Amino acid sequence: MINYTLKQLYSFEAVVRLKGFTKASKELNITQPAVYMQIQQLKKNIGSDLVKINGKTITPTHIGKKLYQTCIEVIAKLEKTRLDIEQTLDPEAGHLQIAVATTTNSFVSRVLAKFKKQYPKMTFFLEVTNRKSLLEKLSNNETDLVIMGEPPADMPLITKPFMENPLIAIAHPNHPLLNNKNNSIETLNKETLITREEGSGTRITIERITGMHFNSDIEINSNEAIIEAVQAGLGIGFVSKHTVKLELQTGIIKQLQADKFPITRHWYVVHHAKSQLSPIAIRFKKFIIENGDLKLS
């Protein structure tokens, strides 16, 4: 008969998901040796290796993958039960886990601040990450809500658009192309183009709609760094207009007029179709939809 404890399952799930003992120990708030001992005891109880360790790389074995899926389901049910009990005892409380795309961070932070004033007892964990990580979290149902650009069509998701997200071209205030009333895509392609890394939602959208191909060797994984690169005169950048409102107002960068820009898309609030949202998550989803303007103010 196979025996295991909840501590062992929590430790194993964290090690596999975070791909390391150190990160798992920090999240679980226990020492790294304690996490390692839990995994070793679980291995002994089951009678099979659960992870492969190659230097700093940790991957689950075939048996480990099966156990990991079970861990996800068991922990999700336990956490939901805990939250249900807490919110039955105190409907104004609860914990919310949100993962957001980098382009939505400033807006979501402002909405969370307003929401927190209405529900001061609630707590939340906000993770700002890239599209690839967001898709992994949605696939594994690892977070309550995701705020992102266009959701994938090949996943079982519940999605709701709540705000327009115009993508614009930006340039240094002294860039010569600003003298043109409009610039063709061919003209832009002759410039040094600064964009997000491959796989980012912004880059995918621009390439799909304009047919542009980013062939420069400048790829940056944050919008803040793209803005700084444009300010330094490194080239033309492409960002959400929401992320550069202050910079445009102060004139340290300028919006460049170009064919097919701005590209209007939307931000979405998303969760897995099988996810049973907690009461606080339901409230926040409704709140963010009601506070999204669907127009850029």
C-alpha cells in the first residue's frame, strides 16, 4: 500500500512546478533540506524515482508526471475547500491569485487598489509575466484569473474582453520619420525595429496584422526597457498606448504615424473553463469588467 502525506504532496508539486528545491522552499516557507527530505520520503513510500536531477535542472519521471497531475487536482480541491470555509465564515475576505501580462500591470494594479478598499480583508498575489508563462498557468489551472491580450483559441477557456488595448509605434522626438504624415510598412522595415521577444502577444499581433518581420538583433523582454531604448535613440518601438501615456504627455517619446497603426486589440480577463472561481475571484472579475472602459481615456 502506497502512503504519502499532504506535506509530501505539497513539496513535490512545488518542486516540479518551480523546477527547483530552492524556489519550492521559499514558496513553502521551509528549508531546502526539509523539502528534499519530503521528496526522498515520498520516493521511498512510492518505491520509484519521481524526479530526475541534472545539474540545476529538475524534471519529473514518468511516474512523477502522473503523481504531479494528481497533486494539482488534490491541492486545488484542498485550497478551494479552505477558501470556501474562510469565505463562509467571512464573505468579505478571501485570497486571490492573479497572473497578468506585462502590458496590463499598471492598469490591474490600479484596479486592485480600488478593489482592496472595498474588501480590505482580502489578500492577493499578483504575478507579472510573459505570454508563455500565462498560457502554462491557464493550461494547468494554476491561478484564479489571468489578465492578458488575445487568448488562445485552442484551450478550454472562459474569456471576457474589458478594455481596448491600442498598439502604437513610438520614436525618439528627433526621429526624422516623425516629419511624415504617414509611414508605410516598407519604410518602417528599413529602420531598426525594437520589439518584444519571440512568442510575446504584442509581437505576434504586429507580425500577423502588418506582415512585418522583426529582423534586428534588438529584442527586449519588458515594455519599460523598450521605452528606454527608444528614448535613447536605438530605434522604433512598438508598445501598448496604455504603457506610455505619461511619456507621450511629457514629449520624451512621440507616437509615429504608420500604416495599420494603431492596431486595436483588447485586454481579456480569462480563466480555465473547469475552474470553479471563489467568491472573491467572482467579485474581482465583475469589478475589473465594470472598471474597464473599452476605450482609451
